[in-house]
Amino acid sequence: MHKQAGTTKTIIKPSDEAESRRAMIHETLYERPINDDPVSASLAPAPSRSVFTGCMVRLEPIDPDHHTAALYRAGHASEEARRSWDFLPWGPFPNEGAMHAQLRDFAAQPDRLFYAICDRATGEAVGKATYLDIQPTAKVIEIGGIWFAPQFARTSGATEALFLMLAHAMDDLGYRRMQWRCNALNEKSRAAARRLGYRFEGIWYNHMIVKGRNRDTAWYSILDTEWPAIRSTIQTWFDPTNFDADGRQRRSLSTMMTAAIARSSS
């Protein structure tokens, strides 16, 4: 990725929201061959509390004292910001102290690793994401608990943040399955999964109760055999020649990823 720090304002607009909704409702299971291939007995290391630095963003392990104020401002400054928490099990928060307590709980969890996503241009935290369901023996891991401030969502910086996490787990740590799950009604999350190359695996109905309401969960995954083509597609999308002088993308990642998956399936 060669874009300069401070260019997180590139907005990635859906070409057709109605088409996105139809794709979600009628999403087709991605067929993969069932196998019992031998797998190395080596463990995949659990992620450590490392800092990831990209061109536009910096991912830092959650520090309640350092990140709460900026995340609270970004997540509560408007009604749109407050609605951005709708599909998550926590938030919006009644006050900054309540959010600080939640982040303190996140930071103390031994089996998950929560990151604050910081805009390198301002240093401000503008989102969060988590490694969870970490299974070193099976080499399975998940990225979830994702929240972006409205002004940061659907920017190239948001894409870079998730790409950094994907690449670290798949390339550096050697995981063979990367999961993504979300509320089946969360169109934006499902579209984001497809855009990043995740394949749809199905719905778990009556899976959870979140904020007093039923949640059906949509499941997606990337396998290690699929990752090289996905990585290459995202890197090609990030090439500076794919953006005009105003930072607008010439080819959407969704279009490029759909073509890449079609090629790999043929």
C-alpha cells in the first residue's frame, strides 16, 4: 500500500444499495470441497499485543485511559453516531465513564485481543476491532467486534485496518481459517465481508439474544488456500493508480473481488 498517511477520507460508496439488499437476502452459499487432508500438528501462535502501522492507520491494543475519550466523542457526537452501535452487544454508552469501564473489561480479557484503530493524520482513535475465537491448535481465528465512527466507515483507512489484521493472522501467524460473523440483518457488515473476500457459509438461526432481541448470525470465512488471491486483489486495489487526484477509487474493491473469486472458482 502506497497511499500517504492522512488520506483516510476516501469514501467507498455502494454502487446500488437496492442491489446490496437483494444480494444479502438471496446470498448463495459458497461451495467448497469437503476434505480430510492431513494437517500439520504445529500450533499457530496466538496474536500478541503488537502495534500495526499502515499508511493511513495505526492499530493499538485497547488502552482505556488513552482511547476512551476519542472513541466516546466519535461514537456519540450525533444521532448517526449513536445508531452505529445498533448491531453490537454494547453501546451506545450513557457517559464516557461507562465506555471507559467497558474498554477496561475488553483490555482484561485473556482470550480476545481488542484494538483501537487510530487515524495516523490526527492520532485520534476512530474505530475498534478484535481478534476472537482464537484457536491455535485448529489454526482458526476471527476478526469481529468491529466498530467504526461514521466519518471513518467506508474509507480506505477502514479497509487498511482490516487488511492489516487479516495479513498478520494469515501471513505472519499461519492461521488456516479466518472467520467473520455478524447479525444477519446487518447489511453493511455482510457487504464488508464479501468485499474483503470472505465466502458466505450460511445462517445460524436464533443464535443469540442481543439487547433483548433475537439475533440470527451470518457466517463467512477465508481459508488459507483462498488467501493469496484475496491478498493480491486488495493490494492491487490499494495501488495509487487506482485512485484519482481527489482520492476517488477508479475500480471498486467489490468489483475486483467478485472477479477474483469467479476466476478462482472456474
